[in-house]
Amino acid sequence: MTLALVNISQLATCPPGRAQDEAGLVNDAAIVIEDKQVAWSGARHEMPHQYQGLPSHDCQRRLVVPGLVDCHTHLCFGGWRGDEFAMRLEGASYQQIAAAGGGIASTVQATRKASRRELYEKAHGVLDQALALGVTTMECKSGYGLEFESEIRQLEVYAELNLKHAVDLVATFLGAHIVPPEYRDRRQEYVDLLCERLIPEVARRSLARFCDVFIEDNAYSLDEARKILETAAHHGLGLKVHADQLSSGGGAELAAELGAVSAEHLEFISGSGIAALADSGTVAVSLPLASMYLGDGYLPARKLIEAGVPVAIATDFNPGSSPSFHLPMAMLQACLNQRMTPAESLTGATTIAARALGLQESAGSLTPGFPADLAIIDAPDLNHWLYHFRANACAAVMKAGQWVVR
């Protein structure tokens, strides 16, 4: 299909490799789609002659942005945890809820009990709704099985969804989410299970592109994380790290040292952690919806950006600390509570988020040669979209040159 999108009030091309605030904004713009890719994009009056007269789609003076990239989610899980929401409002901390048998451990129980079909249908429904918001690429972590069969089942669900759903999925193995209750007094045995059985099997079957570890007092130590991540790297998996969410524990520094593609959360990152990420080129993934739900601090985006660290924005969709997949809401929260500009927020949810998945050359941009993944937003420009928040301002979504939401 060859198609021109015309009458665009503002286009955000989000070119890769630029400064965080360079969203490639073009007023009165047009895009040419050819062979599932962007053939040309720019100001309407500069459209090359050979594209004049193509079949066209009238964008009705709306904003057009790249398909959004949600680069940190826990998409597949059993059950919900609405009771914990009330507990937190009554003063219970994340750690207190976990110590009482709630938190991640309760979702592990529900996920282990769920059938593969139940997990698939639930995740498929979420993807439908995320796509309608303009999300065309999503990272999805395991980590709610914490045993061989259940972890593999979660990753198999992602593989099936990636084949059948319009949203592109990038799977991450998070067997090191917490230490499962049955291994609490024999932690080393579980670490051995991860390193000797699960990681090799995940890599052999290509069930995940990345391996992630949660480094925190109630999760994994730096030494344990190093062993798990080095094993994953040995087996060809890329590295991600849940770092410095609840305390400054050196997770960012370890992520930088090991060449992780991203360090995620970072609400309590230290100055040395910021410097390490800047030196390594590791992406900082901010999760403002989790900060909002937990009532904790937000990632220090201004310090990171000023130090030269690229900051991505994601939802952290999960049943406990961030039970929302609304990426535009996360972008708004990044503006309000992380003091990011609308342009910085958009690049954080497109080209920089794609970089956090190793997809900076194939997602998150509307420059020529990129896949034609885009969203038409019912707003005249980027500033207005994020300023005037609506339940869903997305009017249409294109994936690989085909309309998937209209």
C-alpha cells in the first residue's frame, strides 16, 4: 500500500540519537507510507513531486506521533490486588504488605494456578486496550511464576501473543523478581535453578530477548544479581536491571558496569549511579505511575537528563504497584512530577523507549526507513495533547502500514 497522510496539524518524527528534547516537530506536515515503511515525512509544502497525487488520508488537522513504545510491563499475571491498594491508603508500606504475604508473592500464587489460556486471554485484552491508546510495541516481563514450569508458561504466552496480536512484544525473563517463598531459607538453590536450568532453557528456545533482576533488600543482592546477569549474558541474553526503587543499593552502578541496555525505576539513584549510567550509555527507564500509586518519590529526571542520561517512560503495568497500562497518563505524570517537557516525554515513550529495548533502528520514529507505526491524536499539537488530558485522545493507529484502530 502506498498512501499519503495529509492535513497533519503537527507531526512528531522523533528522530533517533538526538537530544531528549528534540522530538522532530513539524507543523502543517505530511507522511508518505510505502511498503509498510515511512518513505518520506516533513512539511507538506516540501513533499517531493513523485508523491503528489497519491491516495491520501485526511488527518483533519490532528497531531501524528510514532506508535508509542511501553518498555517496561509485567503483562502476564493471574489475579489482581485491589485489597492492597486500600491497605496502602491506610498507611501500610510496600515492604509491610510483602512481609504479610501480599505483594509479588500473592500474584505468584495466582499466576501458578492460572491456565495458559486464562493468562493469554487476560493479556490479549490488555493489549487490545493499549493498542487503542496508541501503543504499538511493548516489553513484557515474566517473574510471576518463579518456578520452572510457570516461568516458561508466561514466556510461551508472550510468544503466542507476539504472533497473533498487532502489538509487537519484546519478552524479558524476570525469574529473579523475588525469591519464592519455598526457597526463602535456601536462596542459593533458587539462584542455581535460574542459572543452571531456566536461563539456558529460555535462551535455547529464544523465549526472551533480555534478562532482568530486581536488586533490593527484599529481593536480590548485588552479588546474586551479578551472577544471574553474567550467566544471562553468557547465554546471549541482553541485560536489564530493576534498580534503586526503594533504596539506593548500587543497582544502577551494576547495570552500567555490565553494559545493561537499561536500568529501571531509579527513584533513589545516587549521584555515582547517575554518573555511571551517563558513562555507559544505559537508558534510565522511569515508571511514574508506580511512584503515583505507591506515593513514593519519582525518578530525578532533570538530574539524569542534564547528566546526559536518556530517560525513557513506561507504565510498569502490574497488578500491585502500577495496575494501569495507560502510557499517555504516564507521560503526563512524567511532565508533572519529573519536570519533563512534553517533547522530552514523547521521545521518552518513543525513540528512547525503543533504545531501551535495542530497537532504536526499527521503532519509535517516523523518519524515512522506519516501520509505519503511528498514532493519530485528536489534538492540534503535542503540548495540547499532554496538557488537556483525556481518557483516550487517540483517533487512529497504524501498524506496519495497516490501519489497526480507526
